[in-house]
Amino acid sequence: MNRTASRRHAIAAAAALAFCGLAHAQAPAYPAKAITFVVPFAAGSATDQLARALGQSVTTDTKQPVVVDNKAGASGMIAAQAVAKAPADGYTVLITTNTTHAANEHLYKKLSYDPVKDFAPVTGLGKGGQVLVVNAGAPYKSVADVLAAAKKSPGKLTFGSGSSSSRMAGEMLKQLAGVDILHVPYKSNPLAITDLLGGQIDLMITDTSTGVPQIKAGKLRALGYSTQKRSTQLPDVPTIAEAGVKGYDMGYWFAAYVPDGTPAPVVARLNELLGKATKSAAAQSFFATAGSEAWTTTPEELAKFQTEETRKWGQVIKAAGIEPE
């Protein structure tokens, strides 16, 4: 290579390096615009409340707005599909539960999304239990009263559910207690609560953030708690297992996912932001009210946990005799 060509090559290389450096310097740090939290359930649901609390913290930290987009219906599939097809840039985040990412693949013959292949795990967010409630004007004073009525008139009592956690809690009750109670599906737990208050259904097992306010207001009566330990919000309410249904234990969890292919640095930044957000005053207030607790993970830990939970939910659904729809 002659001296002129060598000089041209050096100039070209320097220009390329300068351009790359300029491009890198001009690349906006994440997040550089509004983030959308997509929630699979209606406004007022536990997942919605948590998403809004987390969004406040993320906005405070990043100075970027967080928009909560409720896409309720189809057991969370509408929201999950929307996020799966969204750009993989970190600006569309699914704030979801075991409904979309552990239970649905066992409840439906065909999903509009793949809970593993279509998503990149970000972090776990929280865990909690549910409460068995009836209308305050109903004659049932205990879990035993409900089961006695169900055994006396098989198929006459109805239970509502607006999430797979709520549904499976009811199905597990039927399975372990050996009773026949008719399931009535809803798009979200708050909608089921409305019908329970109106007398259209007889009972439901709902997340505490949805049920406790109505219990405190005297509109609903709490009969049993779904996990092995009593709720800190309802310490006088026995667990369903304590109430006579041996082996009963059904909790739920919240987690965050983004579309598959989202850059690792963006996932890491979201993991950091959401982990910090679970410790915020708004999130801690939610957890306290809901009787649940913060639970954060690495993306890898969430992926492993999801695999284990999917297997567990599959076993529960099969044992409950539920055929995929």
C-alpha cells in the first residue's frame, strides 16, 4: 500500500470511529420515553393496583411517564398476545400473574401466545393468597356451612372467578372437599365481586386486595384463607385447611415480562427499576393492604420459577378434572 492510500485508509478508519462514537453518544439512555405497563385484568384488580404503584416509582426514578393499559378478558390472553407482538425495546411491559404464565397453557387447547418463547422474564414482583367470601347477608357462617349446602344440593351453589388463580382456588375446593359447585367465569375479580354483592352468585375465592375492602365495609363475609398461613389482614379468619379441607393451599404471584428479543441491558435496567419499585411506599402500601409481600428475582430465577409453577399448576388442573377449553 502506497503512502497516499495508507493515509486515505487511516482517515477513513478515523472517520468511522468518530461516527460510531458519535452514534453511541447520541443513543438515548433507556428509558427515553413513556413506558406502557400492560395489565391483563380490569382497573381495580390486584394486578392493576400493583402496576400503578410500581409505575409511580419508575416515573420518579426515570422522569418518564408510565401508562397502565388494562387489556382484560380471555383469561389474560388478550394482554399477553399484545405484549408478545409489541416491539422488543423495553417500552411495553407485561405486569402479570401465574394466570398467563403458568395456568393458561393447561386450561386452553390453543393459546394466542407462547408463555416461554414469546417473552423475556424480567423479575418477580410479589406473592400472596386469596380469601373465600360470601355475601354478608348469606346464611353461611363458615366453610363447613358452604360445604354442607353444596353436598345437600349438588350443582346448585355457584362460585365466580375472574382469574385462573381464583378459578383454580374454587376448583381445588371442589376437588378436595368432594362437592359440586357451578363455576361462573368473569373477565376480572372485581366484576365477580359486583355480582356476589348483588346476589347473582353464591361465593368466590378472590385476591385480598379486591375482597378485603368489601369485608371491612361489612358487605362480604370472609370464611377462609387460601394459603397455609393466615392473612395478616384477616388474622381471625382461619385458613381453608384449618376450616376442615385438609391439604388445601393455593396462592398466586405477580411478575414482569417483556417481548422476547428485548436487549439484555434494557432487561437489566427494568429489573433494577422494578426491584426498587417494589420497595416504594406505594408498593409497600399495596402489599400491606393486599396481605401479600414483595418478591423479586433475577430474570434467570424467574424463568426457573415459572417452569416449576407451570408443572405444579398442570398437576392441580389435571387433579381437578378440568378439560382444556
